[in-house]
Amino acid sequence: MNIALNLLYLLPGAVGGTETYAHGLLTGLASVAPEHHYTCYVNQRAAAWPLPATGRFRRVVCPVDGSRRWARYAYEQARLPLVLAASRADLVHSLGYVSPIAARCPSVVTVHDLNYRSPYHSMSLERRLALRAFVELSVRRADAVITDSEHTRHEICTFLRADPRRVHVAHLAPRVWDTEEPNAAEREDTRVRLGLDKPYTIAFASSSANKNIPRLVRAFALARRQGVTMPLALIGHSAGLASDPAVQSAQAAGWLRATGYLDDRTLRCVLSDAAFLVFPSLYEGFGLPVLEAMSLGVPVVCSRIGPLPEVAGEAALYIDPTSVDDIARGIAKVAADPHLRAALSAAGLQRASVFTWEATARMTLAIYERVANGAGSLCSTGGPS
């Protein structure tokens, strides 16, 4: 098949887990079914984004700036269907929530979550209305919908009233690291450069309300009053948190370090050396940071909400993300017990090994093939349990 991959949403370094998904899925697709060929439609800002070097993937840079949301939607809906028709694509898969609704070829869309419908979003009214319109119309018009978890599949079927026979689960997998494992000297140099002293705890920073960072910082402050001495490193974009009083107080006290965005190499160094990850999210479509930490042997403390038990299984210590006291309890328990950390590390490595991008790619290809053959109402495709 000649498969079109709609990656117009992709802004390298700025779209988080959906970029990890695109990279992982393409890597998986490159490893299986060599009879298929892929044309990747990207915006100008992703013109240099790396594709698998197999000869079966080619890039088309579309004349649109992906950071201008309405310009991208306009191109996606008005122009991309014509481009797909001219290319004689057998199928188009849109990896980022929104599909070209008027496409004449069979269409598959991945919807990772319905965060814009949750009470924990931090989106403008304009953005929520745009997502509600374009995502929900994409779901209605697609021949098949792919999502990351059974939890999100249930939300799509319930809230968007999608036919369950058209909504399929293809679990994600840990990040594909493009470079060799960093040695101890490189990890130490990275820690010194970022001002991190071992042992330290990590969390993934975001100003989005669902990530629950202000409550985490208050809980960490409570845990420190109860005897925890480890500092907390916030990894990722955190500019929106700078005005939060708890964050300001923690930074002034010296136990909170915000690293900002880290490239993959630096992230791997910082993540590998962490004592444990705290992930107190209030809403997720999958929870990829949990799986990525586990894949590096990092113990995980995470919320018992939505898809996280589906992802982490019995390999995490669970907390109530709405309770400062319970988050602090989980932090203090893992920080104080090296034997518990070792057990969580071993269990996490085993759990993460169950999820692979090759498996995700095979599930996705099965959906492509059924849709291309006019049988989009495929039974839900599952994954690890």
C-alpha cells in the first residue's frame, strides 16, 4: 500500500508525547511489512524531522507553518485532500487528533485523549472549541479511530458516541533512544551542568492543569518536613509555573530545580540517575512518562486514575492525586526505603518490556489493512494487560 501519514501537527520539541508517538510508530512501521511505502506530510517547521532510513519513507513539506493552528487546519481541510488524491494514496493516517475530513481515500485518525473535555485542561476557549469541532468531526468521518488505551477508547465511545467497532487500541511503548546509553562520566557531567545532586526525585513539568504540578510541589514540601531530604527536579517546559507561590517558595529554599526542556540525550542522563519518578497526573490518555521511566529502571510513584493502572500494572506505587497528604505519603515511603525502590525498579523493567513499538506498528497495520479492504469495523485491538 501507498500510505499517507498526516504529520502536519508536528512541531519538533514542542508537542510532547505526540512526537514520541510519531517517532516510535514510524520506527516500528520501518521494521515490519516491507511491502508498504509511506509518504509523510509535514509542516515547514518539521522539514528536518528525521524519518526512518529505509527508503520506504519519503517526506513532503507542505507550505504551512504548523505553529499557526488555524492556518494548519485550513491547509489540512482544504488543500491536503487534493494533495492526497493527486498522490493516489491508498489510505491516510492522521497521527495528531485531526484528519482531512474531505479526503477521498480511506481515513484513520489517532486520538490520544480527550483532555479538552476534561475539567483539568488549561486551554483557551478558542482552542477547546476548535478541538471539539475538528476532533469530533474527524472521529465521526474516519473509517477507523486508533487510541492509546482502553480507558480513552471508553471515553471516545461514551462522550463522542463513536461506534465501538471502529475504535481500536494500540498501546504505546517507551521512547526509542537514538543514541547509545550514556556512561557514568557523561551522566555525572550532565548532573553538574544542571545543578542536580544525587539522590534526586524527578517529575515532568507542565503548566497544564492536568499535570498537577503545584499540588505536587506542596506535597513535596510536606514530605520534606516529614524527613525527606532529596531535591525535586522538574523536567520540561515550566515557564507557566513560575508565578505559583509553592513553586517560588520551593525554588527559594533550594530544593526545587527546574531544568527546562532537555534534548533526548540529556533527558536520558537525568532520567537514568533519578531515585524515582513522581507522576501525580489528574488526567491522561496513556501516561507515557511512566513507561519511559520504568524502561530505564526508575521506580515510579503515580496516580491511580484513568489509564495509569492499565499501563503500570502492579509495578508502581499508587497515590491519590487529589490529596496533598497522600502524594506526600507516597514520596516519603519510596524515598525512605531503598528495598522498595529496588523492587519497583525490577518490576518496572519487566512491565516496560511488554510494550514495544513493533507491536504497536503491527496492530496499526492490521487496522490499515482492514480499512483498505473496506472492513473498518474491526474488533477493538488490545495490547498488554
